[in-house]
Amino acid sequence: MQERTYSIPGMTCQHCVNTIEREIAELEGVKAVKADLEGKKAVIQWDSPATNEVVMDMLREIGYPAED
Ligand SMILES: [Cu+2]
């Protein structure tokens, strides 16, 4: 299991939180997503076939790119 906390500056309201949690949770291999609106962060846990790159790409695709 891999875990990373992503910094997502574009997360500004509960709608953003819901979108991020829903879309990332749908990625194959993702085990948990917990977005923190106040901190503008999301803690994401995954196993194969998900990767950090897959998660980063999806965040970018849905309009919430993570800082490196
Ligand atoms: Cu929002």
C-alpha cells in the first residue's frame, strides 16, 4: 500500500472535495481518499495498478492539479 498527501491549491469548496473524492476513488487500485478542504490537501492510499503518476494525471484531468 502506498500513501501520499497531495497539496491541491484549487480545492476551494465542498463541491471540490466531493469531486476529488469521487473521481479518485473510481481509479482502479485506489483504497482510500480523504480530502481536507481547510488544508487544501488530500490523503490518498493505493495499491497496484494505481501509481502516483496515475493519481496526479487524474487530478489534473478533473481540474485539480496537485503541486509537486
Ligand atoms: Cu469547489
